[in-house]
Amino acid sequence: MPVRTHTRPHPATTGGVGIRLPWWALALPVLAFAVLLALILNPSQAHAAGGDPAITQLLERAQQLLAR
């Protein structure tokens, strides 16, 4: 015996959803990407903070590997 399915009285709407983002929701990721791209293209401007020598050595090793 077939089972009857329930149908919706009104069809589901798929369009017309108005989601508005604030201006900074797009500006901040774009700004962060631009800053990181600038650091990659010109690493001589980036200065490491003086601190744990192990971190400094790790960063220097990573820079040497990327420079190859």
C-alpha cells in the first residue's frame, strides 16, 4: 500500500535572500592579504622581534628554504 507524502502548502523560496555585509567584512581580508603579499615580495622590510633565539633560528631556516 503506497504511503502518502505530505506536501508543503507554499513552495520553498530559494531566491531573494538579502544578506548585507558591512564594508569592513570585505575590506579587512583584502587589507590583510595585501599586507602579507607585500611582506612576501619585499622581506627586507620585515624585522623580526628580538626574543627567543630558537624562534629566530627557525625563521632564518625557513627563509633559507624558501630562498632556494
